[in-house]
Amino acid sequence: MEPLQISVVGAGYWGKKVIREILNLAKTTGRVSLCSVVDNSPSVLEQCAKEFGPLTYHLNYRDLLSDPYVSAVHICSPNASHFEVASEFLRSKRDVLVEKPLALRTREANELVRLAQTNNRVLSTGHLHRFNNGVRELKRVVDSGVLGDTYYLRLRWTGLLPPQKERDVITDLGPHPFDICNDLLDLWPAKISCRSRGYRGQTSDEVAFITAEYVNGIVANIELSWLDYEKRREVTVVGSDAVATLDCLDQKLILQRPDGTESIPVVPSNTLGEEILHFAQCVEQKRRAVAYTNIADGTIGAGVVRLLEASKRSLYEDRNVQVKLPEALEIPAGEQTHRGFWKLGN
């Protein structure tokens, strides 16, 4: 089949990584092709032209809405623009991969899911740790019963950043820990509590501590920080018989038992590359009317947005917040949703 023509909207730090990855995948697999690049900054596009060569560049993403060569878009624009940009491309019947978070508000995220269904399009969210072999192996360990009864999870997402004026640490760092918890437990939490603070002048929240409680008694404690000098992407699962700790960056997994410690073999994966290829595969199978499973679909992204909102509500209202997910939306024929999405507590 012809490669999937993908346009990248937003060419900042992450957008450039996506551009490089698509160009690499085009050479090594032939399954995708970079159609064009969009950014509203002329200087950014000038930098891209120097680095990536004579591609098609646009200052306005709306130029692509009538371009017949654009069949899919990977949205890497600022978080606040995700809903606007994604909704316009879905209405124009393009398949869409949106970086996390899917949107800033639950109602917007749910609307994107609805638009994808109405227009028979693939909607994916950039939860790239669903393509992390370390997370996959940790899930296998948890499911195998080696840890015994799962007691709690501890997730640390930290790294020093300068003061941020237009972002907050919950929205920026929170999506991946919440999504990894769902991936490992096949559950969304029933209750959220959050404490957060900004320290350096009139900045947004720079550190947050979130506790997520599940109906089966498991608790997840999430630390988010732009103040810690050490960049950490760590997940620890504590059980009755053993403790498993994963470094998501190096994809190294350690199992600790009372009688000793062992390393669990993991072959590191190219998470971004696998995410893009999975999106392309979903689009291809949908076009062929073949049943498929999108493991990072829009409903997953919408569930994470709901938890981000619950965390902020807990912070602002200084209380625990009960999490209630909406009734399952009708899923288009041929598409399966991740099995854990609609398990929830009252």
C-alpha cells in the first residue's frame, strides 16, 4: 500500500523530534511519508528548512484542510490549541494523532472522540509509553502474580525546567503517569486528591503530589516536579511478595524479593517510532474495513484528561474528588477500545 501521508502541525522541540522520526521511518519502512510541516513562526520554519531540507512548509494549519495530499496529521502544537486544531482536521475527514494531553477540558476531549466516530476517522493520543517495552514487561510481571497482591504504585516524573508562564506541571507531566497506571491496572481511579505549588515568582504550579485511589484498594502516588534537578521517569509497583521498579527512560526493570534482586531482561523499544507506525497501521486497517485495536485511542486520551481535571479540582477545592467517567460512547464497527477504559468506581 501507499505510505500514509502525514503532516506535522507544530515544529517546536517535540514537533522536530516527530519530523525526524517520520523521515527516518519513511526511509526504513516505507509505511509513512512526511507530507508537510506547519508552524506559525517564520523563524521556526526557517530552522526546519535548514535542518530537514526542501519540504512543504506552511504558516497556517488551515492551508492543509483543503490539501488533497494530506491524509493524516500529527498535532504537536501547544496544549491549548489541541482541541481547535484536531477538531478542524477531524471535520475535514483526516485521521489525527494528537500529542498528550488530548485536550485541556473533558468536554473537548469527548467532542474529539465524537467527531472521530461521526467522520469515521482514527483518533490517537500521544501516550507513547504504551509502546515502551519496559512498561509492557512490567505489566507482564504484574499480571503474572510474581508480585503477589498489588498494594500500591509510586510514580516519579521530575526534571528541572525554567519557570513556565503558559503551562502547569499537572497538565504537562501528569498524562503519562495516569496513562501508565491505567495500562498496568486496567482501571481508572475512583478518587483523586492533589496538592500543588509554584515557588519561583508568579509562576504556575511547579510541583504536584497526586494520590489516586482505586476501587480494589490499590493506591497510586504520583510526584510531578519541574524543580528536581534529576530527570526521572520511574514507576514502582509494590506487592505482597516483591517490588518491581522501572526506569521508563532506559527501559530497565528491577525485581526485588526478600532473598535478593534481579534484573528483568527488556529489549528497549523506539517508543515514538512505534507510536507513529501503530497510528499508520490503524489508519490502513480502518480503510480496509479490517477489525483493529487502537491501544492509544481517543477514549484513552479523554479518560486521562478527566483525571487531570479532577486533580485540579481537588487542588482548587481542597478536597478529595470522586471520579465518574461517562457512559461508554458507541464505538465504530470494526474498532475495539482498550479493555480497561470503562471499568470505574462510583
